[in-house]
Amino acid sequence: MVSFIISLIALVLGYFIYGKIVEKSFGADESIKTPAIRLKDGVDYVPMPEWKIFLIQFLNIAGLGPIFGAILGAMFGPAAFLWIVFGCIFAGGVHDYFSGMLSVRHDGASVPEVVGKYLGDGFKKFMRVFSVILLILVGVVFVTGPAGLLATLTPKNFDKNFWLYIIFAYYILATLLPVDKLIGKIYPVFGVCLLIMALGVGGKLIIDGYPIPEIVPSNLYNMHNNPLKTPLFPVLFVTIACGAISGFHSTQSPLMARCITSEKQGRRIFYGSMIAEGIVALIWAAAAMSFFAGPNGVNGVGKLNEAMVFNGNNAAWAVSAICNSLLGKVGGALAILGVVACPITSGDTAFRSARLTIADSVKYKQDKMRNRLLISMPLFVVGFILTRIDFNVIWRYFGWSNQALATVVLWASAMYLVENNKSHWIATVPAVFMTIVSITYIIVAPEGLKMSTGVGYPVGIIGAAIILMLFLNKTKKKRIENVNNQKSI
């Protein structure tokens, strides 16, 4: 319990202390007019109140990610707490802030355009394809689960296919309508519900004295039921993405970058939303580790593993069990709302982001409905076809591509700092770490090369070291170029 409380405090302090350092490092300037003001079009560039933008951004990046991922990550034990806290403050917060603010600085540009600006046209072209594929996968991941659950809660005539059609119909509306007409109205409500559910669970854990395991040396080992196939590093660092660091966030930030009215709002909206998500993830990881503990409050992680294996590693089942027990009927209703509504609200903005990414890449204005339809409809057709593929396969590839995207965005953020004659290490250090995670994971994971950690670890470290050396070499050249430019002036 003590470690849990300290972790919560650390996240809050991280926002106030490290968040300001990140903001200062970027150089937020409230005198610069934001895209929402300069490029207002009533569709995607729409000024909105800061509180509403925060809740929309929070729900955009969260959904069920910090709940499902945290529950699955809790199966590894208290090491998950450390990853959530340090990952959120020093990696996820930096990633989210820079991805949002770089978009603001470049007319609300989508992530491939921002990456291309700082890492070159090759990366831009690659990221255009990569990010659209990722966004479609997100849309598919977050439609299949809710459709299946709704089918079990409704009469037989309303099967999974029926709900797929209904959810996709909603996706089409959310993708095509102006951002303030549908998303701007319902997202703040769902955002509040997600926060209430998390705070309610967290409060009950503390008040009822649940046996949350402590972060002590004897607990910092791989407690997963299958440690050989799921090594703590790097699997934990991919399992818990939302709540620590997630590349998906960088695809969502441009949506709100087109709505903020001052660069000074960036820390509260982008870094603050990441910290809020980290708090949600921390609460759910603690709940998962303690809720299934035995009568003497021992072996909670072991019991969690047993329960998850018995229920097919179904995190939705765990959410329902925990909420119904801790929060009663209200909790049960919130659980259903969360498992159904939250993923849908991540899926719709994924397709909206995919539309904007493609539109940005071909410079195709989106002020007319016809233009939005021409880009959106093929995306929905592809997404619907992918719903026929096994959900678990889609999810595994989404997890790795998610962290790979975060890695690229961190490198682009580091290069931005270099080009502006600022210390780049605030972005470079997490970029190096996530490079090791991404390379190692694809080597050792079951959906990757299936090689041993004895191969994966050194290859991951060597690969990251090579990339770092290439980056530092480019940094040196850029510094010399900047000095020469200043002398010529």
C-alpha cells in the first residue's frame, strides 16, 4: 500500500516538476497564434475550451488502454508500478507533449509530416503508411471487443455482426462530422466517467486496505505464469503501453493541436493527460494485484495469474469482476460503459486521424463533406474486412507497432531540440530505451522471430547504440551548420 501511495504522489509531482522542465525545453510561446485561430475551418480546426480539450485528449489516448494493459501488466508483479511511474513521467509525458506541440507549431500537422520535417523524407513516406496501418488496426481492435460484448448482452437477433454495423455507422459519423458536433459533446462525458471509475476503484483499495504488494527487491522479479515465453523485459514494456508510453497518442494529439488556443495550454492538455492516464493505469494495476489475493492477503499476483488463465486472459472479465465487487451496481454499470463505450471512442478518433493523415500527405482539403467521404470510405471497408481476423493476432501486432511509433516520434523530438540549439537528452534518453525495447521485442516475441533473450538483449542494445551514434553524428553536423549560419548572418 505504501508503494502505491508513493507512486501516485510521484506521478502528480512529475506533472508539476518534470512537466515544467519539458515545457521549458520545448519553448512554449503564448504569443504565437495557434492553428485553431489562424486556420479555423469549422470542421477540424475549431477553437474549444481548455477543460473540454483536456477531457477529449484524455479519452482519445486512454480508452481501455490503461485499464486492459495495466491488468495484463500486473501479471508480472510490482515491476509494473515502476514502469508506469517512470515511463509516464520521463517517456510518455515527453512523447505526448512534443508530439502535440510540434503539431501545433506546424499547422496541426499529422505525425508523419512532423516526423518527416525532422528525420527526412524517407521517414515521412514510411510513417505515412505505417501510421495509417496502425490507426486502422486500432479502429479494428476497438470495435471487435465491444461488438462481441454487446452481442452477449442483447437478444440473439442482435449478433456480433449487427453490432459491428452499428459501431461502424457511428464511426462514419464521428469521422466525418465537425470535431465539436459529436466528439466535442460526448467525449467529455465519457472522460469524466472513466476518471470516476478509476478514482472509485482506487479509493476503495485504500479505504478497505487491500493488500497491494510493495515495490521491494524481493518482489521485483517476473511473476507471470509463463515467464519463459513472456520475459519481463521487453514484454512488460509493450504490454503496458497506454499508461506509460504509447505511439498511438502521437496520432491523436494533432486532433487537439487543431483546437487549442494558446501554446501554454500544451503542458496541461498533452503532458497532463498522460499523467492522468498513468494514474488510471496505476490504480488498475494495483487493483488487479490485490483484488484476487487469498484470505490472508497473500499471493495476490499469483491468484491474478490463475484467474486470468482460467478466463482466457480476458481483461474485460477482470474489469467487470473488480467493479461489481468494489463499486456495486454502479460499478457494474460503469464497467459495462467502460468496456463498451471507451474502446469505441478510441476507435472513432483512430479513423478520424487516419483520414487527416492521408489528407495531409496528399494536401487534400477536408472542408467539404465530399472530400472527407472520398478518403474515409475506403478506410472503413479495409477496417471491416480486418474484423474477420483473429482479435489476438491483431492486438499483438498493434502492441509492437505502437511502441515502434513512439520510438520514432521521440527521435524526431530530439532532432527538433538539436535544430533549435537546445539539449536533446530529454528526448534522446527515452528514445534509446524504447529503441532497445522495440528491437528486442520483435526478436524474442512469439509473433516475431521467436529467438532467445540471449540473442535479443545484445542485438537490441547494439542496435540502439548504432542508432544513437548515427544520431549524435548528425547532431554534430547540425550544430556546425547552425554555427556557420549564425556567422554568415
